[in-house]
Amino acid sequence: MRISSGRCSPRLLRSLATALSAPRRGGWCGFSTGLAAASLKTMDGDRLAYERWTKAALIARVRKLEEELLRAGGAQPPEEGGELAAGGPSDSQPPPPKKKKVARKIDASKYSMRLVAFKLAYLGKDFGGFEFSADANAPSIEEELWNALVKACLIFPERPEVVDWEPWGYSKCGRTDRGVSAFGQVIALRVRSNRPLRREEKLAAAAAATQAGLGAGEGGDEAEQASECEFDDVRDELPYCRMLNRLLPPEIRMLAWCPTTPADFSARYDCGGRQYRYFFTQPAFSPLPAHLENPELAAAGVAGAAVKGGWLDIEAMRAAAKKFEGVHDFRNFCRVDASKVTMNFERRIFESDIVELPGAETGLPHLDRDEFRPDAATGLVPPASARRAPSVYYFHVRGHAFLWHQIRCMVAVLFLVGQGLEAPSIVDRLLDVEAEPRRPSYVLADEVPLVLWDCVFPRDGVADPTRALRWVYLGEENAQDRYGATGVATRAWEHWRERKMDEILSAQLLGAIAAQVDGAEGQHRSAPARTRPTRWVFEGGNTARQAGRYQPVLEKPRIPAPEEIFDREAQKKGYASAADMREALERKRVAARDLAAAEAEAEAAQVEAPVALDQASG
């Protein structure tokens, strides 16, 4: 059996590791029995020992256990990258075990730790989302960050293979889904620092060293205090961004760090606003030439026949987007999380608009021909975009916080408006939760064009200027870190140019295909192909979906209301309803708070009792 990092799912790897770790007899037959048992445990939802291991650590563990199993059976382990023998013992003697290289470890007690906020960017197309998931087939951004932080010795976990952020005061601003990118994501955690240890920390480290029989240093208090005063938080600190960028994949880049991060900072709760952009092209997908369009489309009762297929009514989309601004209940524009029975669906949107991206025109010459363009009388193509097509637009939205899949739902409805399938008033109707308590089952927009553009700090209502983050961007300390041979700009250029060449070649191929039919254009016009009166619906992907006769949003089947979803989830957990579950959770919170207060009072009384006794005896 051969273990491949790209083909094995984490669930299978955990089952293999569990089966190989269990002591049993019978060689590979016993292993098969153990594998079946481990698979059953995994299917039953048992929390196995390898639940939060990274995928790379699981693969290394499985390979090591396979080698041990083969040696126990008398077989010789394969070379690196080879196949593991599935047969019985080999006639050849196993080679003597090689001496393992002992990895050098950094003594964490010799270094101070500090809470640092980081700003990072990533292209999420090839990742399984931001949050670490034990069952995700694609690596997550958090898993890559964890591996880089451990390799750089910026954190010192007892078990590096297990992703556990809790000891490091970790927080994140946004939880982007699978395929979504971010150019202004913010995280915060405690990392190793070059700051001199404070006196009390050094005394504690010296006491620990003395107990271990290692001895302790002497003197130098005045020099240590002077070095603390002279330490510059930027000039003398570790080059965090440069260190991490050397270890992260090219799709993930650390952009900046904050040397003045408050001690109680939370990247989630201190955020004052989040800005997203959803990019799309105009036209959205390849339009048909006029002589191939079916003239019976309007007569067939398909809505929006006035909008030429492939093109979008930008002004109608802009009018619909403006309706999102303000405080609204967005339950019809999100996916309901059944586990959050106390969810509030009200969100405030500060800005919502459709914006043209300047300088992003690609230029496909065949789209400039009149037969591919909508009638100028419709006004669907603004003058700036009429010069060159396709142009690029983005849906700009800024708010304090967002619900699960909220932006993709908003964009999905905007695309229906842009294609003339729905009127802008559909937004008003869906925001009226009394009239529409259940969300229609419309298709979400594709995830890849969505970008978490920026995160703003501090949060609203915080007047303290120390809560604002002062970012030190990569290249401020050393310009070579940005524009040098291995700088972040150089790496980004390489990544861009590779994809730009793909774009250029694809555009040339598309132009060549369009040019090949020019000679036969008259033949096509004399015998036009009658297309069926069907509708192509654009949902943000690389092409449109053939939807047949369009069914309006308000006529689509409805998903259950949030309260119905919450009631079902509460009943699964043994409660009568979601309201009963909320009351039980509130009672538990009050009981936990009272218990913590009682323990604090008891601890204070124990401290005060000896003092009072000393005063009485004195």
C-alpha cells in the first residue's frame, strides 16, 4: 500500500493510524481487522486520538507505523516513495535500524512571549477554507499557518502535530469558507519575541533551572533593565512576516504585523467592520451572436428577454444592491446554522454598491462585433465599457459582521436581477421577514470570486486610540523584503504572471475559434439554428447553468424557517424546543457565573485569614 498526501482523506489516514497503532497479532491480516474496527469507530463519531492532527503529521505517522509493522513481520521497508509490500515476510534480513537524527529544540523558557496581530492575504481557491477541519480533504489556511509557526519556533506546542490554538491566545477576524480568498484577514496570537525577559520571569526561569540541577546565572540586573529600556519594538524584534513567508505556500502571504497589539486584543470582537468584494465580468458568460438567438424567447414567456444572454444590467443590480444598506433581518439571505439556537439575524450594512474595476479590461475582439453586443438602445453597456469588453465589476459591501453565506446569497439575487429574471424589488420582498418567513431555495453564488478585502480596527464606540492597530508592513524595515529577489512583490509577480499567461493563451484560443466561423457566417444566417426557448442562469462561476424555463424566486420551494430548524436541533439533544434549550443554557451560564464568584470569594477569604491572624497576634 502506498500513502499519497494528495489522495488520502484525513478520515482514512486517522483510521489507518489507529489500526496500525493498536497492538495485535497476525501481521497484515490482523491489521485488516484493526482497520475495519477503526473505520467503524470513525463512522460512529468516536473522537479518536488523531482527531486534530495535521494531514502531514498523519501521513508521517502512518508511514512510520507501516515500517514498524513490516520489520516485525520480517519484511524490508521500501525506499522513500516506493510501494509497501502487501505480502508475507521477506527472505532477506532486515537492515540494521538507522540512527535517528535528534531534532534540536529551542528552550522556550529563555524567550519572552507577546501577543501580536498579523495581517495576511491568501488565494483560497485550492484550500478547504480558513478554519482547520480534521475531515477536510484540502488543507486549510489555519493548518498551513500552524505548520509555519511551529517550524519557525514562534510557538512551542507540546505536540506539534496536533492543531490546538487555545494555549496561544489565538483569535481570527473572519472565517472564510472553502474557495474564498482574503486580502486583509487579521489574526492574533502569542508568539516568541526578542524582548528581554522581565525580572520576575527570569527569576522563575532560574528557579526552575536550579530545581533541575542546571544552575543559574548571577548579577547583571542593571544591565538587564537597561537593555529592556533600549529595546525597540520594531527594529529589535523578530522579522515575523519574513520568517513566515519563507515557510508558507506562495498562495498565503503575511503582509504586516502590529507591534502595539493590546494585551486583551481580540481579532474577532475588536473589529469595527469587514469589507468584502465579489468580482464578476461584463459580459458574465459567452453571449450568442444575434443570428443564433431564438426569436421565440420572449413569446415563450421567459422573463427578462430584453437582456441579451450573457450580459448584465449593471444599473438594475446597483439599484438592488443599495437596498441592502441599513439594519435588516437577513434570514432570507443566509444559511442557518442549526447549532446556534440563539442566533440573531439582524445585521447593519454600511455600504453596498456595484463598482467597475478600472484597468482590468481583457479585450476579446470578437465581443466588439455588433452581433455579440446588446442593442445600444437598451443602455446595458455604459460608455466606459463599450470601448473594450469584457470589463470587470465587483459587488462592494461593508458591514460590522455577516451571517453564514450571507454575501453569496446577496450576490445570487443580484445576478438574477442583472439578468432581468427578477426586478430590484425582490430584495425588498426578501428583507420583509413577516411576509417571507422562509427563504426560497435559490442557488448560492460561486465562492471563488469572493474576497475578504479588509478588516477595520478598532470597533465602533471605542474612543481609546491605543485600541487602533499600527501596522508595520513588510518592507518598512527592509525594502528587500518587498522588492528583493525573494521579496513578497517578486513572489506575487511570479504567481500573477503564470496565470496571466494562462489568460492570454485562453483569450487567443477563444479569438481563433471565433474567427474560424467568420467565413461561414452567411451560411449560418441563411439557415439559422433555432435554439430552444430555454434560459441560461449565471451564478458567479466560469459559465452559466442551463435552467430551462425560469422559475421566479418567490415561486421556488421554501426551506424551513430558522425557528423550525432550531427546534429540530434542540429535540435531537433532548429538549422540548429551542426555547427550552435557550432557558437551560441560560441557567447553566448563571450557575457557572455564581460558582466562579463563590470560588473567588473563598480564595480571597483564604488570603485574608492569615493576615487577620497576624494582625490579631501582633
